[in-house]
Amino acid sequence: MAPKDDWQDELQFLQFLMNFLPLPAYFKDRQGRYQRVNAHFAQDIMGLSREQILGRKVFELPGSIPADLAQTYHHKDLELMQAGGDQVYQAEVLCADGVRRPFEFHKATVPGPDGQCLGIVGAMIDISDRLAMEQDNLRREKLLAAIQTAGAVCHELSQPLQVILAQAEMMQAEGETSARLRRSLVSIFASIDQIRGITDKLHNLSEFRTVQYVGSSEILSLKDSAP
């Protein structure tokens, strides 16, 4: 059998395997042209028929692959073909429904009989749910850390606050106080109430929300994090 026939047989077998994958999958030749794609790739990712995809490069499908994404895919393909072996990375994908989603690309070079790279086979995994779960877990971890810190702060503030309150009440109970001292006591009691309000919010943290502070730093927003 001629080498060209062998090559076509291999492509047919590759297409057969890709058709059974529950993921978008494709094969590109070493010039970067799509030579085989499965239905998931054509319909769910590109929104095109196989005939509209085959024989074209990423830059020749601008309606389905925006220029910024095409540049990323092309750059990663070149890296893989130069290094050989396999490659895993994350990148955005414009899906057929018009939504950009994060995907994880699993790719490998396909060696020919002479050892040279014939092209790249790739499969894509939508990781939107996984990343959302990771973000949710991160928010939970931050909230737990904030609650633990808030509890420690409230505990440490409680005793000195009680001492200040007791001293202020004793001074107020003496009766014979100057106008200046009475004004100071009013200010002290107002500050104590304010601190109590802050500690109450710290005790009731239910979310982890931050606000911009000095420079690029962020601080916990008690207003948005406690009911």
C-alpha cells in the first residue's frame, strides 16, 4: 500500500476514535490546517459543518475563532510542534452559542513513520463548572478565616471595652462633674456604642466582601459582609 494510502487510513481511524469522544476533538496537520474534527467540535464549538472547517487554519475562521484566540492557539501549536510530546493548558474558547468559556486543552503531536511530526491531535474540556467551584471554595475559605479573625478581635476587645465602660459610668455617677467632663463622657459613651456595633457585625459575618483601600489593597467591608 502506498504511503499516501496509509496516511488516509490513519486519518480515517483517527476520525473513528474522535467520533466516540464525548468532548470536542480535532486533528491539525503540521501546517495548522484542520484535517479531522468530531461533531462536538464542529457543532458545539465552531457552530459550523465539518466541510466548512476542514482544510482551514485558525486565522481563516474569524467568525468562529476571534483573532486574539486564534493567536493564542497558533502560538501554543508552534510550541508543541517544536517541543514534541504532549501539552496541557487553559484558554478561553468562543462557543457556538456566542459565549466565551474557559477550556482545558489536551494536545499531543502525531509522529509519522520517519519520526517527523505529522500534526497535532487535541481534545478540549469545558472547565467552567470546575473553576466556579474552585472560586466558591476560595470564598468559603476566606469567609472562614475572616470569621475566625473576627471572633478573636471581638474577644480581645471585650475586656478593655468593659473596663472603659465601667470607668465612664463611675465618673458619670459621681454627679459633680464639669461641663467639659460631661461632654467627654457623652463622646466616650457614643464611641463605646460604635465599637459595640462593629463587634456585633463581626459576630454576624455571613459573606466575604471587600472594598478598595489605600493603593491597590483591599479591606473587609463590614457593611456588605454582615446583615
